[in-house]
Amino acid sequence: MFFRMITKAFLLQWKKMLMIAFTIALGASLATAMLCVMMDVGDKVNQELKTYGANILVMPKDASIISDLYDVEGEENISGAYLKEDELGKIKTIFWAFNIVDYAPFVTTDVLMDNGREVSLTGTWFNHHLELPTGEKLDAGVTSLRSWWSIEDGQWLNEQETEHRDVAMVGKALAEAENLKVGESLHVSGKNADKDLTIAAIFDAGGDEDDQIYVYLDTAQALSGLEGVIDSIEVSALTTPDNELAEKAAADPSSLSIDQYETWYCTAYVSSICYQIQEVITDSVASAVRQVADSEGEILNKTQLLMMLITILSLVGAALGICNLVTASVMERSQEIGLMKAIGAQNPAITGLILTEIMLTAVIGGFFGFLAGIGFAQIIGHSVFSSSISVRPMMIPIVALLVAIVTLLGCIPAVRMLLGLRPTEVLHGR
């Protein structure tokens, strides 16, 4: 009898049930899309922010005055303080190796031009190809690490194609001051050697780099007599926003308990990645570039908060829609409900019947809403991040729980009305 009554209700009120299912599907789709993006947005936002530069700076201990891991940046390099070039590959062997998306070493020296002007010359990787013992391959360097640089004339240096090593990129300000052109030869004198550099590009960095010359790492090492060593390393890593544990560890990792240490070490906080880099690079100090690291955390937190607010608002809207539709359905069926009460049906049984009908409708609407939400998430992913959004298995129970809660909350006014119906008044049309 119970199931016959449910079937009859669906057949007689299919339009209202369809509207309830559509309302639930709409709320579930928005909630699913926002939650999928929110759970996957961390890596996506971090990946986007990597285009704005490195967030970790590695320097020799003797060239950096550090009060703690976070708050004090390294100073300029001092004589005799260098890192070993042959240890660069070790950065991709740390626990969070896959979170290291790019890095580049730097050697900076002063050189003299033929007119006697002293300029700063920096050697680095551009698109250096690495084949690591782990089997991973990586093209690292400033080509992607400084992607905001604008090439005014010429093209980026390409280590994988250029056989002639004595080539250079010249900053826009220096090129304009000295009237330098792409293709011309530029003679420079370093501490250890002289070089005739062919100008391959004029770049605009929008900063102090516009007065500098950039060359391959080995070229700068030859000019300065610093073969096999480097001044510093800039690292771009995907990180997790800091919390109290990360801040405590940054101040003093030894103050952590064993469980706290394992949690911190196995979480991609910028401090834990810095700590692990220091473990593999001899006599180094790795510190966060605060303006980049802080921006990543703030943008990620605000983005997730926005997603959460949209999710909450969509569910509230769905609950209000369900409330109106279910209440209208109960009002239309008031005589039927009154008759059931008159022949002995108790409030719990009638309430269970109504709720069963609505929950079955919610299951149908929630299922199609979940599928639609996954589609919306992929549209957002490809439109905003140019990549797909991963759907975690935990999304199924989370969305199911939210749909159930929203549906039950939306039914509360209707249930209260149902409990207050008096058979005598309803059956007499009052």
C-alpha cells in the first residue's frame, strides 16, 4: 500500500516532482562544480602563479644573514661564498621533488665594456635539459621562470639548439644607452677572461635587469673564474598555504613533536621544501621569497572562500525552492492528507510518506545534478586554467550528504504544515 501511494503521487503530481528534481539538480550541479574546483584549485592557482617568478631563493650560508627561515632575505653574495654546481640535480631528489616545477642557478659578475663602462653580467640556465637519476626529464631555466620578460628584438637563448656559446641577451636600458643592436658583437672583459659576445636578443624586464647582460652559465663562469660554482638558485615550487604548524616549524623545526614533524615534513609547505633543499645542497640556506609566497597563500584562500560562498548560496537557493514546491504540494494534497488522518493514519506515517516521495525525487535530481556539476567543473577548468579538473571519489558522499541535508531542510515548513492539518477542517473545506 505504501509503495502504491508513492507511485500514485508521482503519477498525479509529476510536474511538481519534476520541478523539485530540477531545483535539486540545479543546486547539486553548482555545489558539485564549485567543490570540485575548490578541491583542485590549489595546484591550478599555484601553477598559474609560477609564471610570476620563483618563490624560493637558495644562497650560500656565508652569504646570507638569516634570523629565521621566513622573515629575512639573503644579502648579496660575498667573496668565497658559493654553491656547488654539480649538486643542482639533487633539488629534484627531495621528498617534494614533483612540486619543484622550475629552477635556475645564477652567477653574477662585473665586466668592462670597450668604452670603460662597468656593467653587471649574469650567467644562468635558459632552457637547460636535465635527465635525472630518477628517470625524470626537465627543461629548467629563466625562459619559463621569467616568462613576463618581453623580447624587444631577437629571441630567447636556446641551450638545446645553440652551438655557439658566446651569445648574450642585453637589457633594454643598456642597449639604448650604448646603442646596441641584435647581431652585433659586444666585447667584455671579466676578472678571468675576455669574451666577444654576439647579441642574440634585447629584452625588457621592467626592473634592474634592463641594465644587465645575460649569458649562458658557463660563459659567466669563464669570465669570472668561477668554474663549477654558482652564486644562488631560484626555485619555483608548488606549495601549500602556511598554517600555525608551518610557522612553528619555520621558526624552529626541532621544537616539533615527532608527529608534528612528520606532518610538516610530508606537507608541501614552503618551509618544509626549503628545509629539504638545505638537506641536499651543501652549506646552503633556502628561504621563501615572501611577496610571492604570501601572494600565493592569499589568492588561494580567497579563491577557495569565494567557491565556498557560491556553494553555500546555491544550496540555500535550492532549499528555498524545495520549500516552496513541497509546501505547495502539501497544500494541494491537504484533503488527501486529512482523509488519511481521519481513517487513522498517524503523523509519523504521513510525514514518512511525504519525505520518502521527496527524497526519491532528490536522489534522481541529485544524480543528474552531480553529472552536470562535473561537466560545469570541466568547463571552468578549461576556461580559466586551460586544464581539466580532477574529480575526487570523496565528492560522491559529500554531494549526497549535502543534497539530503538541503532537501530535509527545505521540507521542514511543509512538514510543520502537515502536522498542523486538522481532518475536520480540511474535509469541510475550511
